[in-house]
Amino acid sequence: MAGAALLLAPVAAPWSRLPSSAGRRVRCAATAPAPMGEKTEYRDGPVERAFMGLFARKMEKYAVVVSSSGGKGKKEKRSRAVWEWDYESFVDVSRRVMVGRTRAQQQEAVREVLLSMLPPGAPEQFKKLFPPTRWACEFNAALTVPFFHWLVGPSEVVEVEVNGVKQKSGVLIKKCRYLENSGCVGMCVNMCKIPTQNFFTNEFGLPLTMNPNFEDMSCEMIYGQVPPPLEEDPASKQPCYPNLCSISTPSAPICPKLQT
């Protein structure tokens, strides 16, 4: 998901974010998402909503249609226009892509969506423009902060160590908007972390590791670092958020979506 976002998503226009107001929900300023336990409120402008719609419409082809009674229903006769989507409906489509699919099938669906968002030959062009050098890693980290804002919320470039070398190719997502809105560990890992890592590493030839912190919903992206096998990744052993996820299994020691 994030791979195509980096190439296609816009830098969110400053005028599209309105100043915050008092209340229980905390509106997102440039650097201050809500603390854990509270939900950040975003004011998305037409540009951000358009890109949510572009991604959601691509993903909708893989999503199960759920009727008002909770069962599978018929597809809508008219597709929503890109500007008719918001972040909640974008996350809902992601959730419906998971229905009836194994972990591997969910990740493959995201890969297909990402490829469909790119022009022909884009991965090959990316490899030519950004071979896996320190400069390429730092450049992509710098691009991530503005281009990913609509998708993951506020972030900043940080110094990391890659193969014993310190470089500014890390990005700290302060509180991931996708995880905060979905409340689902399985969606984080299967629909974002693993597909994005694989897409950059395998399709673009630029290694990327993403380390979500499920205690505060932050996430560290490290360009240039080869991701570990899933079975060695701590993210693969996370339990559900029982109070946040609508499809959670509180009794399970590991989120079931990470096991099947």
C-alpha cells in the first residue's frame, strides 16, 4: 500500500488542515497526534480524499461486499467517485479485503493493488533511479514524511544504523493513522507492513524494514535494512487489541490473522 503511496500520493496541502479545537478528540497538528487511548482527528482536504478514493477503488475489486444484515451482499451498481471516500471507508475496504483470504492471499492482494496503481515499467524505472545506496535510502526517507502523511499521519526522519553505518534513512511514524483507525494487528501486518516491505525490497530493489510498536502505535521505517523472515519478526507474534478491533479474538495469544 505504501509503495504506491510514495510514488503517487500528494504532499498534503497546508490549507487542508484546519486549526484544532477543544474537545475529547485531539486534532492532528503537524507533529502532535493524540496520545494512546485517544483518537486523533484529522481534517482531510479534497486532495487527500481523492487519493483515499483512488486507493480504495482499486482495493474494492478484491473486497467482499457486506450487506446491511452482516452477510455477503451484491456489489453496488454505481461505484463511488474518488471524492466520495473518506479515511474510515478506505479502512473498511481494507478490512473487507481480508475476509475469506489467508495471510498470504491478503498480502498478494495488496501487491496486486500496488502494481495496478503504477504506470507500466515503474518498478524498473525506480531501480534505475534509486539503486540501494545510502543516498537513495535517505532520499526516500525524506520523501516519505510528506507523501505518507495522509496515510499514516505525522512522521519525521530519524538517524538509524544500517549494516554498521549511521544514516538518516529512518522514518518514525508517531502514531500510525492506519493502525489507529483499524485497531487491528492483522491489518497492520498483512495489509501494510509485510506488503510494503516486500514491495520495496522485491519490486523496487530497495530494502525496507518496518517495525510497528503496538504499545503506542508508532512505527519505524528503515530504508536500506533487509526485513527479517516473518517467523523471526516480533510483529508476527502479537495478540489482538481486544478493546479496539471489531474482529478480535481476545482469548488468542497471537492474532489469528497472523497465523492463517
